[in-house]
Amino acid sequence: MQDKLLFKLGQSIRYIRLQKNMSQEELGFKSELSTNSISSIERGAYNFKIKTLYKIAEALNVDVINILDCKF
């Protein structure tokens, strides 16, 4: 169950990032995370903290709810 949730969150982050024409490198820089971390998060391979989710949302200039409720 957790793997599906992480995968869905990662896909949501990837979808929003691509909608904003942002690279993984740029998102990593803006959220103070490594490119490898962003890649792992988007693949659902990294169980990240809620604080990290907030950093990513801020870097994407969206509310966390937009990531949690992304329908694509």
C-alpha cells in the first residue's frame, strides 16, 4: 500500500514539474535536494518526510494539496 502511495505522489510531483517546464536539477536546486533525491521521489523509491513535500511544493510554487490531489 505504501509503495503505491509513494508512486502516486512521485508521479504527481513529476506531472506538476513537467507542466512548469522544470528539470529535475532545477527542482532539486530550488528545494535544496539532490537531483538523485528528486529522481527517487518521482519514481516512488524514496519514503520522504512531510517537510520534504513542503519544500518541493514551495519550489514548484504550488500548495501541498495540489500535489496530494493531482488528477492526471
